[in-house]
Amino acid sequence: MNTYKIYKLNQNVKDLLEQYHIDYSYDYLVPYITNRDKNRMCSLEASVLDVDDLEQGFKIICREMIEKNK
């Protein structure tokens, strides 16, 4: 089984990884991931903030990435 190395991790994702028994390590635990300007939450994180299903969250993030790259 692989262990995923994460630079910055927020508590919601930490809880989700533990819920699904995913091995991970991290350098920093933060309240949330900021956008590039560091003035608000990352839009990708905001889009899945209330999602607790990995498959649904993955689909939402993929949709967001496709929209951003149009």
C-alpha cells in the first residue's frame, strides 16, 4: 500500500483520508488551503467543502479543472 506525501493538509481532508483508511503523511496541517493571492480559500477546496464522498469529490474537482482550463 502506498503512503501519500502531502505538503499542506487541512483537517477536513485529514478526516476524509482517515475515514477511507488511506495512508498519508504531511508537513503542515492548516485550517484551509488558500488561493494564490492568499486572500481566501482555494476555489477547488471550496467546491468540495461539504462533500464527504471521495468519488463525488473527485468528479467535482475534475469538472472544476475542466472549466478553469477552457
